[in-house]
Amino acid sequence: MPDSSEVERTPDGRYLVVDGRRWRASDPGIPEGLRQELVDELMAARRGVRTDPATARPRVHDAKVALGERGRAWWEEPSEPELVERITATIRALLRKRDGKSICPSDVARVVGGEGWRGRMADVRAVAGELAGRGVLVVTQKGETVTVDASGPIRLNRGTAFDDGREA
């Protein structure tokens, strides 16, 4: 697929048109640095589809959901299950991209919430708490394991049950 800056878009900007076919565009509300991380994860996952499809396909799906290219359209208000799916996919995609490094819940909120990201922080912490309860994540603060209810900044790390997206 050509560079997205060279691709025709529908007048509303919601779709790219390639060879006469419409493809949903990524959520334009995602900050550029985070968008690039998700695109990098998507490209790495796509390269793995031929050699390890069982691992790569869930990675592709997570990256596309995080980017807003799958699941509820980014311009529509998501239901609670749809929001949980996008938050979960974003957490997994960013943790894979950062390969062993932790992520900040605010990064996830910025991806799913755009300019109103602060309003999504409680949702991100709730999903992170559920994933931590299943061992998919470990929540830390200053290097110590805590719960998502800890006051102040927390970090999200891969837990023992993190398995390239196949655990969910």
C-alpha cells in the first residue's frame, strides 16, 4: 500500500481509497508518536504472518483495533465492550512494540481518547486492573508492584500470562 499521504481519501477523511477499494483510515486523534509506534507494531506483525501466523495474526488485529482501523469506527461513540476491546488491544500492542519496557496508562488513554484522553484514564485503569488480576499485566509504581488504585503515576508491564495477545 502506498504512503498514506499519497493515497486518495474520501471527502470526510474516514477512508482511504486504494485501487477503487475503501479502507478505514487510522484515528486522526492518536498523537503522532504513539500512532507511529502502533504502525511499527502492525508492520512487524504483518511480516510475521507467513512464518508464525498463530502469533502474528492476533498482533495484527490488536494493532489495527488500537489504530481504529477495526472494531467500532473511531468517529462513533463506542459501547463499553468496544471501548474495553480497544483499550486492551492498545495495551498489548504498545507492550509488544516496547518489547520489555513498561507503558504509561496515559499513553493508552491518548490513543483511545484523543483530545479528551483524560476522561478515559479511569477506563484504562479499570481495564488494566482486570488484566492485572488475570496475570496479563503487572502494575508498578517506582519499581514496586501495586494495584491500579495506587495514587500517583503507575506503569503497566507484561505479566506472566502475557502471551502475544492470545491470552484474551
